[in-house]
Amino acid sequence: MKRFISLVLVFSGLICLLLVWVFSWADGHSDPYYLRFTTSKQSDLILGTSKAAQGLQPTVIDEVLGTSMFNYSFTVGTSPFGDVYFNSIKKKLNKRGGKGTYIITIDPWSISSKRLDPNDSSVFRENTGFLNKVSYVNLNPNPFYLLRAYNGRFGDLIEKQQQWYYLHDNGWLEVFAKIDSISLINNRKRNLDSWIESNEGKYFFSKYRLRVLGEMIEYLQEFGEVYLVRLPVSEEMLAAENKLMHDFDTRITKIIAKSNGYLDLTERHENFVFHDGIHLYKSSGETVSKIIAEWIQQHRK
Amino acid sequence: MLFNSLDFAIFLPIVFGLYWFVFNKSIKVQNILILLASYVFYGWWDWRFLALIAFSTILDYFIGISIIRANMKGQKRGLLALSIIVNIGFLAFFKYYNFFVDSFIDAFSFFGHSLSLTSLNIILPVGISFYTFQTLSYTIDVYRGTLKPTKNFVAFASFVSFFPQLVAGPIERASNLLPQFYKQRKFIYRDAVDGMRQILWGLFKKVVIADNCAIYVNEIFGNSETYNGSTIFLGSIFFAFQIYGDFSGYSDIAIGTARLFGFDLKQNFAFPYFSRDIAEFWRRWHISLSTWFRDYLYIPLGGSRGGRFLAVRNTIIVFVVSGFWHGANWTFIFWGAINAFCFLPLLLTSRNRRNIQIVATDRIFPKLRELVSIVVTFLMVVLIWIMFRADTLSHALHLYSKIFSLGFFELPSSELFLNNSIRLFTLTYLSPAIQELLFMIVLLVVFNVIEWFGRNQKYAIQKCGFLKTTFLRWGFYLLIVLIIIMYSNGEPQEFIYFQF
């Protein structure tokens, strides 16, 4: 038996080495989320959904505020406000890092649910998502993510394939989108139109999510300043958001009061380019990031 | 719980450790551990259906004892009938209820009558066909007097639910597996290493061969209207390897896992694609099911003892029922029937037992005649698999009509290679389409070469005779592990036979 156990241990060790070797190839081309689970705990965070993930660039904000921002935003399917996202943020947060800055992007979708009973958290979509599967968010390589949530073949980590994105070390998801007029129309059709078609009338405001957002702000306040931002979206998307929640500002009044400030950029949507009607194109994302950073700086004075 | 999942990779060492290090003093406690582990293993999928296994277990346990105690033959027969009716009843309800309802409605509407029957939203309990047959074999054997009924309930319950083979076989006979639960199991180093090796090979078959072929198969069969005859034929070949890799891979993992616990399960696949005729194929494919039908259906029906007519009738019945066992769809029934009609000429000319030994036993290469027989049999099997894989009968006919058309002589459609990505090494000087095709062919050729050289063993890499030193063998195993890792992802694919 001893001989067998030794053999199994040696062989398992070699398998682990092979796994670590394969996993160590993973980078920003491998997966649009993975690198966010490989960095250390962070003191300054950008939180929200894919609009923030693609739109807000930490380096731009850092230049103005002198912070070291980390974009820990995902998608509306996986990181709407709720216990799953909140718990993951708690794991990612560096509680001993001094006074931090937290930018939380909010919109009607992230405080709603695609359920007839939007307050029944037991059936939320994110419960089966990767944020709930990945218990450790600060490991590099992170086998917990790769073994439980990674969609591709591990071989693809080594053999890089051309992707439509690159996930930077600071969590910013750079998207390589064409923005000539034809591409914009096509992208808009593929993303915005299909989003509206499949989601309009199916999302409902969730008191539960709003409550968790409030708790999240209170929690983060213990470690620094919390700023709320509503990012700009295209006119059509704004119309859809207003249709979902025409009284969004009223609903979040109490939440705003808990934060250090709220910036609504939706009215300035005409100044920016959205590569698919929903997400900011990187040059516009740079501008928006700068606007937010300068607004925070102003606010601090 | 899937064998190719992280959950199982954690579950197995825990159960192994408890089995050999904590509970190794008492066979009873070891059996209880196996029983509990088996229920956890099954409950991982859906705990509600554990009640079904438990009910079948309790029923057949008491029926087994009652059969022996019964004095009258009629009583014994009644008890056996009760076991068959209840077990087959569960199977019929969960697996075939909707099929019968839909078929009745279709049949009545064909004759201009409408029938108002409602089909139900029934979840098929994983492995029900397998454990039902396993427990049935017990009561039938007890009734026949070829097996003594057990009074050890834990051993019997462990036999019914033994986790390595619970959900997709091999379907073990009580006469082989049950006595192993009575005996003290000894840890034998050689067996355990052999088990590990077989698990490794099973994983390779599943993750690398089956799951890779599945990408092409799903694309081609799912969009068959857009593909020409040669592409569909190519897809059928991929399906032949997919189902072989998937199912025999499962069996290998099951047998290997059982061996780690000191159990010996029967071989379920014996290199069926090296068969020289369809009869040999059926002796080598899903052996535990074929022999089950032989012993509990074909022979009771009279086998081939009552003359040619009865032999033909019984053969057709067995193949059709075997097809129907696979699933509630007319495609499976026709698949069984086609196999029967391919088998019958051999039976009628008394050539069905011509090829008993594995091909070219004492040679490296087959003779030309053998090679031709292997290729012809394989192509025949590939064509028959189409019926098995098709969604409906009309889909199958559509696939056959495409293959037996001029489209068969065209080059495979290029869309296929653009829609899929199978890459390991980037051959930049070739177009991606050709790279993918080449790699897939290389993969299957290498796999078949390894299978060919290991065809005299229970599984292909059992002895690895071509690797003389430990260093080379370990290198070979690690290479297999590396390839498995490369083709794995965070979401393991289910085994095909789970749906049966």
C-alpha cells in the first residue's frame, strides 16, 4: 500500500506540475474574466457590470487620483448587485490597505432581475455563475477558476487564438471593435438590438438588489470613499433603461445619500462612441474615466 | 457525479482513503461505506431518485429470499413476475411512457381518430436501464436456482448501487459481483496500478477522442441539410469513434475504479472495431448487455434450438428489444432491426461464430483478407450508427439519402472546418481547415494504432509492452495526462450512455 500511495503521490504531483505549467500560460487573451481572479487583494475598486468593465480604464483614473484602481466589474448576468457579487468583492477587497476609493457604476439593469419574482434571490442567474463558483479570487494561477468556470479547452491557453478582447492586468477589458459606420450598425444590431429584443419587458426592479447595493456601500465606506456613477449609453439603450425604470433617480435617492457622491453621465451620451450601442468605445471610455476621476478629485476638495 | 469532473477527482481519493485506511478492519463497514459513497455519487446528480434505487433494492432483496422460501412453483413464478413487473414498470414509466403515448396518438390520428392522452414532463433517472437489468438478473438467477439469495442486505444494496458502474455499466451479474461483497478484499499493488492505468486510458478515450469527435458530430448531424454526402459520412465515422470513446471510456474508468477497491468487473468492450463481421462486432461491443440479452431473453425464448425459424425470430426480437433498451425512439428500434438483418445472413449460413479469437492474434499485421473484412465491417457499423444518432426516422432517411447520392463523391464541405476549432499544434503553412482535418485524422490514427497493438489485452495500454523502461512508461502516461489536460475544460461533458 505504501508503495502505491507513494506512486500516486508522485504521479499526482507531476500532474499538478503539468496543470500549473498549462495554467501559467493564461493571460489577458485567454478569457475575459480570468485575470481578475489572479491578482492580489485590492484597495481601490471599480465595480459594476460589463459597461464598467469595458468603459472604465484604471490607468486613466490613477493618473488623476494617484490611486491604484482595479476594475472588478463583470457582466449584468454575473455581477448585478446581490449577495454573490458582494461576497466576491469582500474577498477581493484589501481591508488593510488604507483608505481606498470605490467607484460603483449603477444602472436599472443591475438593480433588477429577469424574474417574475425579482426578490427571490434563490433563483438568481448569478447563483450558477462563475463568481459563485470561484472561492479564491487572489491566486495566480487560479485553478479554482480554470477548473470550475473556464469555458475553453486548456490547450487554448497555450495556443493563443485571436480574440475580440484583451483583459489588462488592472482588470480593464479592452475590446477590439471596428467603429466604421458599417461595423457600428452591425455591432449595434448584434448586441443592442438583440439585447433589447430578448430583455425588454422581462426585467423587473428588485428591492433585494437595491438593499444589497446599500449594504455594499455601507460596507465599503468602512474602508474608504464610495462614489456612484451612472455611465452614458446610447440613446436607444437609455430609452430601454427609462422604460424599465423611469423613476431610477428616485429609487436610488436613499442609496446616493449613503455614498460620497453620485455622477449621472447619461445626458452626455451624444459626446461618446458606443461600439455596440451599449458599451463605450475605448477612446470614449478614456474620456469618461478622466471625467469621473476629475469629478472625484473635485469632490474631494 | 461525472467521472471526468473535479468533484469525482476529490470524491474518489476520499472514499479510497476511508476504505483502505479507516474502515479496512471490517468487511461490513467497508460495504456500508461503499453503499453510502454510491448513494452520494448518485445523489450528486439528483437525490430524489435515490428512493427509486432504494425501493428496487428492498423489493428484490425480499423477493430473492421469498422465492427460496416459497414451496409452490406458482408462488415462485408469481414473485419473479412481481419483480419483473415492478422493475420494468419503473423503467417503462420513466423511460417509455411519453413514447407510447405519442406513438398511440400518431397511430390513431393516422387512421383519422383523435386520442386525448397527455404526455408528462418526466425526468429520466440516470442509469435506470443499467441498475434495473442488474437487479433483475439477481431475481431471475435466484428463481432459476443458479444463485443463492443473499441475506446480507448491505452487500445486496451495495451490489445494486455500486458507484463505479451504477449509471452506465458494465451491467454486472449478481453471480459475479455479489460474492465479491462477501469476501475480505485485499489491496494488491499490481491490481491498483492496473486500475489507475485503465482509468487514465478511459479518460483519454472520453476527453480526447469522444469529446473531440463530438464537436464535428454535433455540427454535422445538427445541420445536416447544409452538408453534402461525404461530409455526413465523415460525421458518421466521427460518431462511431465518439460513441466508442465515450462508452468504452466510461467502462474503462468504471472497471479501473472498481479495481482500486479490490473488485473485478467484467470486460465490456473488446476492441469491437477490429471485428471481421457483424456477429463478432456484437460479441465485442457492450458485452455485458449482449450477454444479458442472450441469457435472459434469447435462450429463454428458445435460442436457436427450435430450428431456423425460431432462431431468426429470436434474433430479431433480441436485437429490436436491445435497440429499444437504448431509448424511447423509433430510431433505436430500427437500429436494432437493421443490426438483426445484418446478423441474420451469418446466422443462416452458420458463419456467425467463425471469428471468435481476436484478429491476427499471433501476428503484428492482419492478412489482406482480414483487413478487408475489418474495413467492410467497420463501414457497415458506421452506416448503421447513423440510425442510432439520428433524431427521428425521417432525419435518418434524409442522412442516408445524402450519403447514397452523388454528394458522397464531393469533397467534404469547407464550412465544417470553419465552424470548428480543433488545434494542438499550429501548422501555419496550411490552411486552418486542412490543419483541423489533418489533426483529427492523426489523432484517430494514433488512437487506433495504440488500440491495435493492445488488442490482446483487456484494454489497450494494459501492458505497454512497446515501452521497455519505467522512465519511458511514465513519460507515456504523462504525455496522455498532458493531452487530456489540453482537451479538458472547466465544464466536463456528459457521457452519451447516461441518457439510456
